[in-house]
Amino acid sequence: MEQIRDIMRTMEYGPAPEANEEVSAWLKARAAGIGHFIGGKFIASGKERFATVNPATEAELARVVQGSEAEVDAAVKAARGAFAKWSKLPGHERARYLYAIARHIQKRERFFAVLESMDNGKPIRETRDIDIPLVARHFYHHAGWAEMVESEFEGFSPVGVCGQIIPWNFPLLMLAWKIAPALAAGNTVVLKPAEQTPLTATAFAEICEEVGLPAGVVNIVHGDGRTGAAICAHEDIDKIAFTGSTEVGRIIREAIAGSGKKLSLELGGKSPFIVFEDADLDGAVEGVVDAIWFNQGEVCCAGSRILVQEGVAERFYDKLRRRMETLRVGNPLDKGIDVGAVVSAEQLQRVSALVKQGEEEGCTLWRAPGVLPERGYFFSPSFFTEVDPASTVCGVEIFGPVAVAMTFRTPEEAAELANNTRYGLAASIWSENINLALDAAAKVKAGVVWVNCTNMLDAGSGFGGYRESGFGREGAREGLYEYFVSDVEKALKPAKEAEIFIPRGAPEEERRFAGLSRIDRTAKNYVGGKQSRPDGGYSYDVLGKGGAVIGQAPLGNRKDIRNAVEAAAKAGGWGGVTAHNRAQVLYYVGENLDARREEFEALLSESTGQSAKAASAEFDVALRRIFYYAAQADKYDGAVHATKSRHVTLAMNEPWGVMGIVAPEEAPFAAFVSLVLPAIAMGNRVVAVSSTRHPLLATNLYQIFDTSDVPGGVVNIVTGEKDVLAKTLAEHDEVAAMWYFGGKKGSAMVERASCGNLKATWVSDGRARDWLDDRQARGREFLRRATQVKNIWVPYGE
């Protein structure tokens, strides 16, 4: 008797097409052209138009109006006009609109699923079962946040008008990720969909119209990169949120540097998929299917680097090849299809060229068998073996259904290979040993880590990357912060642009012969726990009360900054010290500083010219800040997010790593302590540039650090010309985050110089802050800025 398993092996799949008559009728009704949605109205004017094409058939679906600067300006004006009323609505009222949007999406989810598949090329079962339900989930989730913003985000206000630019790989889902939190927080939006996939954004605009969303709250302008550039350049936009390639993200960062616009970037990735020898190999193979062949590999967090422990590598590869042979590639509207079409001819050409380059470099390509459709932009699921870490395909984001596979021997080697990338978006770890899995999750530098699962996404969990995968988060509480600004920062007034102080000095050898030998206070830099002479051998006069020379400070240069960053990088163990132990060290710093109160108060008076009473007050502020951040070291903790699926989703506040901090000129002692202490309390290592005019207050502190068990390299201090040193710090690729408190020009310079590795920046933008005021210069906002959130998904249950 024939067994069912034998029948299943020999069954031929017949076509199971999804009906698309409703979508076809919708497109036919818009044959005259797809227009923008501005101020609550559809506008189809404009001579220049472009086609959107079905990637599976190469047939034109619609003609879309290209947005110009005039349309962008009209959309921004509409958004600005709507902002005052929308932002003042009670949270409950905004929640009702978001809830209505979610309900309307659910009512039309099959229509959206079909339209998305036709416009993007992804299989209908993915749009139907993953994308569109997640879209509704985001609006429901953020309707809840809108209800609670007054109490949960007290002290924060909406940013204003948000310019949002989304990619083509998840067109409607990326729209939801951007618009839902922006509206919940009280902002208004000008959004540009990708020119390859504009259709579901237009259908979404119709829903905004149906639910009666006030005109101007959501505006959608179509177009290519020129339209995106016009949004970024518009002076009346307060925030830019971009999802796309790292290359374009870098261009945007540079373009808006110094503008005062808030920025969040969700960029590329080359995510590791780590398989330990004790893993459920069959489960891990299915994980690969979901990691790299889901959505044709057009996923920024795709597990495109498969790292397999050496002892099981050949077994795993064999299982993976056999599983790959069963994948079906074809018409995305066929419900039995696993892999659809790549989004465009250009993207197919890019994928093909990179695969060819990989073969030419000696990598071995394994490709799924089967004949591809004659028309459309299809590429067979594939993976490379015999890959070297330096191979092009190992380092470059292919953004197609192609993975690379390598082996490792030890968990330490796995972590090293996983982190051998300029990206840091996601990682997937497979092991039946939960201790091993969580240890690996802690070591991998990625914003999202999945344990024994992959590509788990939910509105209740933050998503975003480290390194050149961008900064900022989308989803959950941490994502909502991207659409708020603290009331304290919003109220800061522009500072009077102070004269830039340029230190002057002579080589130490010459100074001894200049009649200055009576001055014996000659500080050094503090690098790696040791006093360090400046690389150039120069010092400069430090002037105090009445312009008198009170000492010399090192005139640091580029090499001094490089040495300090190198020392900070070597002190990585500080981030692994328990929060309790960090707190003890910081309390000890406070104790030792208090013991030398008279010395520091006298130096404050001598250096700044302030009265003894004022110097005492500033010292007290600095001392209290040390104890405050010592107390916060083990109090500023993470969360367990509530997601739809059966996972414990840990949101962990992790240190950036090496931080550059440039202190202001005003309140030089209190400000320096107020910036350095929250950074090291959270486990960062710091390269700090002190006040140029008053550096001796900072250099005297290193004696305190020396006697307080602060490990060498955790705090490094370089003195000299502030903006010169700041530029070197901002340009350094080992520096993961940068704080700068100074003039408007310096702030713009730091933001521009940070483009190299796209480090997160916090700049004062030339605004004055009272460093003696706890409300302005102390608090959880400093701790939030000193950390990045890593979300670790751990499944539970059978």
C-alpha cells in the first residue's frame, strides 16, 4: 500500500493564484496618473511622470507624478499648518484616529496584500500573513502609546514636522513604522515612498481620507532621489527619518549637518546567522530559509552571513542544499510560491554582478535548481561556501537571495567573525544551550539578536542598528523617543557666539629659556591611565583671574586623540563590569574628590575669576552629579517587551563603547563632570576634551581617577584647541558616539565629520545650557544618550 509520505514526495504543485481583479480595477481607475496627497487632497498635476512596474511580469502598473521642490514645499506648509492643532489634541483623540486607521487596514488587508505583491514582487503569502498584519499591529500599538503620552513621556514634546523617506523592500510596513509613532507623539508628516513601490502608500492615503484624518497631518509626495533631497533640505522640517542604504544615509547625515534637524537612520546590514554544533540543525535550516530567502533576501536584517561550527558544517550544508532544492520560485500571486521577484531590473543586475564577482574570487556557489520564469526579475536562492572574510560577497550587502557561509571553531571565533563587519543591525544565534546562546548574544554587536529564531518583528519591540547600520530605534518605547524632543532642550536659547579661544604656546624647551621657569604647574594629557606629554611637545599658557598665567596645559593634536582612542578601545572590560561594581568605583571618585575640596575650589576661583562662594557652589554641583550617576549605574536598566509572539524580548541598555566628549567653556568643572560621569556610569570609555580656556580643572581630576580604582583607559583627557580636537574625534571610526557642547559652527562640523562611520551625535547647536541647573544638566536623558538599546528575542514554550 502506498504511504502518504511517498505521495507527498511525488506530488506536483498546481497553481494557486490569488485573485487580483479588485486591484486591477483600482489601477484602471487611476490610469490618468497617481498623484501626491497634500493637505488632505490628491494632486495629480505635474508634467514629469515615471512608471511603476510589476517585477514579476515587467508590465507597467501605473504612471506616477514626480514630485518637485514646489510639491515638497506645499506638503511641508500643509504639515506645518496642521501641526499646531494636531499636537494639542488630547492623546485620546489622536489614539482614535490611529485605531481607525488600523481597523480600515484590516478591513482591506487582502487588497493591500495583492497590491503590495504586484508592486514589489514579494510572494502573496508573505504580504498576506506577515506584512499587512504587522502594519495593522503598528497602528494599534501606537494608538495605545497616543493614549499614554501625557503621563509616559512627561517632559517631552513632539518634534514638529517630520520628513520621512522609506525604501522599496517593505513599502507599506516601512510606512507604518514611520507614520504611526510620529502621529502618536503629535507630529505631522511628509513622507516619500520609494519610486519603485509607491502604490500602497497611495492606497494608505485613501484610508487617511476615509477616517477623516485632519488635512495636512499626513502628506505623501512621490518621486526619486531628487524629491528626497528636497525634503531633507527644506528649512521648515524638524526631523528626518530615513530607511535605506548606508551610502544614502551618509549623504543625508552630511546634507543636514548643522541644520538642527533631528535624525534617525535605519540602514544596511550584513547580519550573522550563527549555528553552534549543539543546535537543532533542521530548525536552523528553516531559520536560514526565513533569514535570507524570505522576501527574496531584500531585507536589511537578513541573515546573509551563515557561520557554522566546524564539526557540523558539512552536515548543515548538505541539509541546506536539500532544503534549497524544494523552494519554489515564480509568480508572487501564486499562494504556493516561496520566492518571488527581485524588485527591479537594476537590482537584479546588481545581485547578478556581485554573485559573478564572488565566483571570480574563488567562492563556491550553490544555487537552487529549477527553471526561472521567462519574464520578470527572478534570481534563484543561492549560497556561497569557501568564502574568505575578505571576499567581496562577505563584506558587501548583496540585498538578494544570496548568503555566504563560513565555519568557526570556538564561540570566541564566532563572535569575532560576527563582528567583522562595518554593520551591526541584527544577528541570529542557534544553540540548545541557553547559556551559550545568551553569552553570544551579549558579545555580538547588533541592535537586534534572535535566539533560535530569525526575522521576528513586532511593534512592541525596538528595531535598529549599531555602527553603520544607523542609529535610533523604531517600535516600542525606545522608538517613540525618536519623535519627541525634551522640553528642556526645546526651551534652550541660542548662546551668544563666543570668541573662539585659540591657545598659544611655545615648545617646552624654549619656554624654560623665556623666563617662565617660575611657573611649575604644567599639566599633561591623561591617556590609558597615565600622564602623557603632548605628541607635538607644545603646551599653551592657561590664563586665570585678571589674565595672569596660572600654568600650562598640553596643546594636543591628532596623534594625541588617536592615542587616547586606542587606549579607550583597549579598556573594553569596563563595559563588562557589573553595574554595582561601576557604582562603587564612582562613589569612590566622589569620596576622593570631596577630600580635596579646598584645592579644587581654589583652582576654580583662580581659573575662572569667580568668587569663593560661587566656586564652592559649582564644586558642590559637580560632587552631587558624581553621586547621582553612581546611584544610577545600577538603576538605569532595560525592559522586557510585550510582543505578539511567545518570546521573552529583552530590551537591554548597552554602552556605545568609545565615546568622544567635548566639554563647554562655561562652568568648566561642573560641565566636564556632568558629561563624563553618565557616560562611564553606563559602561562607556571616554575620550574627553576639556574646556580650552580652563583645562587645569579637568587635568587635576585625573589624580582623582588614579586613586579611585578607575581602570586605565576608561577616562582619557586631552587638552588644546577644542574644535581641532573635536574634528579628529568625530572623524575617528573607533569612536561610536560623540557629544559636543560648543558653538553652532562647531556643532555642524562635528555632525559633518561623523559621517565616516555614521556615529550617533549629540550637539548643543550653539544653545546655552545652565550646567549648574539639575533640570538642564542632569538626568535620565543623559543616560539615554549614553546607551543604545539591544533587543534580544528568546523563545519559550514547546
